[in-house]
Amino acid sequence: MFSDFAFGIFQESIDTYHIKDDVYQEFSNPYPKDKIEHLLYRKNWIDTVQWHYEDIIRDPAIDPVDALDLKRKIDASNQDRTDLVEYIDSYFLQKYQSVQVKENATINTESPAWAIDRLSILALKIYHMQEEVNRTDASADHIQKCSAKLAVLLEQKRDLSTAIDQLLADIEAGNKYMKVYKQMKMYNDEELNPVLRGQKG
């Protein structure tokens, strides 16, 4: 199933990141550029680095200059994340381009890649909640609460994985069709963000 395949790559990315556990470490993609594995690995690496950016920026003692620099990095990361989602959807569009769509086919509320985006984030939640469960310096109450949360996350993974695989099967069978809207983010565009527009010239 594609969801299991993707989740395995996400886990590989997360495990590799945490060897050094450094947001500034060099990125290296082990998969060829023409493979979907390459996109999935890159997608999760972006998510993993951003997860830790979000931890750092919440430090109450962070220097304001450093916080602003980090905010810029988070903005750039969000754009990279969106780009990768669109690349993954392009892969599916190409894969299913010859499918005969049935007359009564319906559209899904989100594209396959945006559902896979949620699975990537869920992989990170599971990893870090498992870390909390495994802590030896935490109270029994903390461990118990985190164990309960981990069980919910694992149930969510099963449900989301089933939904992703069913969506792909429906697209392949012509029961659903893909329609991808490119993200029209306005805040990075000098023509659409009035603050940036005012600084031109």
C-alpha cells in the first residue's frame, strides 16, 4: 500500500535527522531525483526541520534578532513544503493521466499529496510522542498521559493510511478524479502583499 511505503520513507528521514538532531545539518537525499521516494524523503525532511524550528522559536529567552531570522526560515520552509506537495501531486496526475474517469466520478475534499502531507506530520508526532513515552526522567503520570496520546496518534495513522489508499484506489478505478489547485499564497508576492508592494522602488 502506498501509505505504508510513504510512512517508511518518512520514518527513515526522521531517524536520519535525529542522528545529529541539528536544524543546520547538511541535507542529503539518498534517492534518485526521478523517483517518488526522492520527493517523499525531501518532503518529510522539510517537515522535520520545521518541527524543530518551531520548538526553538518558542524559547522565551530567544534573542529577538534570532527570532526574526528564524521566522524568515519558517516562512521559506512553508513555501518549500507547499512546492513539494505540488510536485507529489504532479506525480499522481501523471501516473493516473490515462485513467478513464467514470461519468458519476466525484472529487475528493483534498488531493492525494495534501493527505500525504498530513501523514508526514503524523509520523513526526508519533516519533516525538514515543520519545516522551520512553523518557526515564519523567513522572509516571506524564508517561501514562503520553502513552494514551500515542495510542490515539497510532489510531489516527491507521485511519489516515486507509483513507489515502482508498482515495488512490478510487482514482485508479475512475471513481474519483484529481483536480489540483496551485497554492495562491499572497503574503510572499510583491504584487499581492500590500506591505511588500509599498516597499517596491
